Amino acid sequence: MSDYIKRDDVIDILLSDKVDMSPAFVGVANVLGNLAQFEVYNDACDNHIDLVNKLPASNVVELKIGKWLQKQIRGDTYPVCSVCLSQAWDEENYCPNCGARMEE
Ligand SMILES: [Zn+2]
């Protein structure tokens, strides 16, 4: 079974891992003589982002998860899908209108 992950999530992680090259940081790194290694690290992060952006998209459907809400109609109570807000007759495991999987 394959695992599917969101491209934007991966890119956000890679971006957050980059070293913040603020002027103060660059000044300290220059004094310590290790600025080049941080630049190489950030370049590697950028290269990884480029590679992630080149990956082809997988053909998957995002799983919708909802729950049954209760709606009063003329004195009777009916289940309503929290995702699509359509009324159903019974609380099934899946919404018959949008296909959302219902949590208990
Ligand atoms: Zn629904």
C-alpha cells in the first residue's frame, strides 16, 4: 500500500528547515567562519524543493470525514451530513450524498 502526502506539506517542512539568513546571523557566521556551510545547506533545501515540485501528482481522492448532525423538521429528527449538509434517512457509515465517511 502506498502512502500519499501533500506536496505543500513537504515543501513547508523543507522551507522551515532552512537556516534563517538574517543579517545578524550572517554577521555571526562570518565571524565564526561557517557561513558557507549554511549557504550549502540552504541550497540543498532549495534543490530538494525543486525535486519535490518535479514529482508527478498521484491520482487519489481526498477522504472526506464527517459526522451526523441532528436536524429537527416538523417535530421529527433527521441525520444531516456535516460535510455536505444533506439530509439522510438513516445514520449510515457513509453519507449517501457526498460519500464522506462518518465518525462515531
Ligand atoms: Zn455528505
